[in-house]
Amino acid sequence: MSKIKLSETFIKDRVKLALTEDLYPSGDITSNLLKKNKIITAKIVSNQKAIVAGLLFTKHTFNQVDKKIKFISKKKDGSSVKKNSVIAIIKGKASSILVAERVALNF
């Protein structure tokens, strides 16, 4: 099986388009409910047995929303995971993580 290597530019462009679509025209109104500078740790956890895919898209989504967000992959694309496996850990401003999370999880 051949592997397709996507360029970083391609990934960043697709992420930008997805964020624009998700946030237009009103932005993320739910993040306004949070304290502006509250720092949190969030996890991406599998809800079933799966194959991990799209981590670079996910990482770039958080990075485009807030460059200070730390994205720590715990699994690699192509790896098998069981239900409740931690795939990634995200640390940063709660409001920034909330803005990015819908698009990131879609990837």
C-alpha cells in the first residue's frame, strides 16, 4: 500500500478553510462564557475501538486558533486504539481550546 504525504501548506490551508466555515459569521459564542485567561488541560479520548488519523490537521487547528496551545500526541496516525484511549493532550486557554475543538475533532 502506498502512503500519501500531504504537504504542511495543504494541511494549513484546509484547516484555515474549516475554521472559517465553522466560525462564520458569529464566531464561537460559547467561548464568551469562559474566563478569558483560564488555562485548562483537555484530552482527546477515543469513544470506541479505532484507527487514529488526522493528527496533523488537529494539531494545526489548535495552533491556528492560538499559537500558545500545547498539543501533545500520545498516539500516531495509523495506530490502533481501544475505547477510552488518550490520543492527545491539549493545554492552553480554555476559550481558545473551545474555539478549535469542533473543527479539530472533525479532522
